[in-house]
Amino acid sequence: MRFLLLGDGHSDIHERAAANALRRLGHDVEEAYWSPHFRARLGIGTDEFRSFSARLQNWAVAGPILGSYARQVVETAAATKPDVVVAYRPTHVTRALLEGIRAAVPHASLVSLNNDDPFSSHARSREWRHLLDAIPFYDLHFVYREVNLADYRARGARNVRMLRSFYIPERNHPMPLDDTERERIGSDVVFIGHYEDDGRLPLLEAVAEAGFDLRIWGFQWEKPMRRSAVLRKLPAPEYLKGDAYNRVLNASKIALCFLSTINRDTYTRRCFEVPASGTMLVSQDSTDLRTLFREGEEAVFFRGKDELLAKLAYFLQDDAARRAVAEAGKQRVAADGHDVVSRMAEAVRAIETVRMAPQGVS
């Protein structure tokens, strides 16, 4: 099939990874990203907008730049005649843009794929209003979490399917590190991710207070850690770019995972990335996670501070048990097809089913 993939385009682990996976599956993929219209240079965390006006229009998700992007997309669709148009986290894809694509390529299926939760109580209506307005216009929606199935249907979605996140084997894998690098970036317990006011801060404080060798990496930690009497003693967190994320995972014995309350998560992409790297996963518990991993054999779950500390203590003093869980977890995510190519193959099968179904039939 011929795909046209729309998205922000700033991240190598989201829409760009999906595009590359579709190509590996033998499909033709054209990419049309809106970030270059607003920013002078791509990259997570950059604020290098082309102008103050571009920054304002990106924030408002409105204005002539958005219109220019829409015209480019419609022209691209008219020229390339895609079978499927996939809008990845489509904050900047308006109903008018979809109508333009439909007019230019009547046979194309319109698909959204969203890793975030636009129905969360924390979601900004300004950011998500175009998607919410356009939900009935898509032929198929892919969502990351089960709770969103009913949310989308209530807003008029004709077809909505669960499509989990994924790991990228080229980025998430075991790798050799020398002792110097392990000493520099490694730790017994690591958390890599953003700060969120959902209880993860006191849990990390408890880990540090219990005397475990803890490192935190990620963004939005500066103020919370500065206010914490125990966490301020740790090295300042850095955002990990390129292969640094995988290197830190490989240098660490145990990687923690917290489930975002903002996104109402019952799992995260780290639940696949951590085992794929060969590191043992210790995550907040959820019923969903227990369908993905055998608890205590392929991953370890905790339901509170005391259980977290007890399990860290046990697995850090038993190297063989920890390595067995890590290896079993790695085998599980590979066997169950949580890699990006397998996930895109799953998406293609669902798209083909919808395209073959009589109009109006889910």
C-alpha cells in the first residue's frame, strides 16, 4: 500500500519510526511533518521557532502557518495518491485538511494514531480541539489505552482499535559497556522519564532514603529535586539523546517505571524498551501489565512503597534471579511482537480489514 504519514516529526521514536517500519514491511511511505513549518530546527525540547509569530501560532494551533502546512499536505496527497493517510498524534490536523485530502484522493482511508490521551482531565482543549472535532471524519482510530476506546466512540468514531506503543530494536537492545562507562552513568536503580505530580517523587525519595544507589534522568526534574532534601544530593538529571538512553539502561541493574496519571496509563512504552535492553523492569502494578508479563518471572510489579523497597532489596542481592527476570522479559517482548515492525504490521492488518469492510460496518 501507499501511505502518507502526517505528524509533528520531531521525534525518531514516534512517527519517523513508524514510517521506517512501514517501509520495511514493503509499503511506500511519504512523510509530511508540520514541525519544520514552525521551527528552524527539529529536536525534542528545542524552542528555536522561526519567529515569535510561529511560536504563537504553534501554541494556538491556528494561523497562516497551519494553513500553509494544510495546503502542502493536500498537494502532496493529490500528487502521490496514497491508499492510506495516517495522522500521528494529530493536534495540527484539522477537519478542513481531512476534507481537502478526501476531495483530492477519494479512495484514501483516513487513519489517526495517538499515543496521548486527549480525554484526560489534564488534556488541554486548545491542543486537542482539532482532533476532537474531526473524530467522526476518520475511517479508523488507533489508541494506546483501553479507556480511550469508549471515549472515541462517544465522540462519533466509526472504528477505533487498541494499538500499543512499541520498542525499536535498533535503539533498545543489550550492548557492551566498559567498566569506566558503567561507573560514570550506571546505578543499581534508575528511573528515566519526566517528572509528574502523581506520587513518583515520594517513591523515588523513599528509594534514595533507603540507601539504594539511584539515578534519575529526564526532564522537568530541576525544581522538584531542588525542593527535595534527599534527591537534591543526586547528580542533576539530564535528558538522554540518541543512544544515551539505551546506554544508561544497559549500565543499570534495575529500571523503574511509573504509570502516568495524566494519560491514565496502564502501561508505557518503557515497559517494552526496558526489557528489550536486557535490563530488569520494576513497574507500578496494573491489571493490564499482568496480561503482558508473568509477574516475578518476566517483570516485577509493586503496589506501594514497602513492596517496592522489599523487591529492590531482594533482586539487588540476588544477581542470578535479577538476570533471569531480565532475560525472560527480553524474550517476552520479542516473542509477543512489541517491536515497531510487528506493531505496524498489526496496524496494517487492521487498516486492511476496515478498507475491505462494507461502508458503515465496523
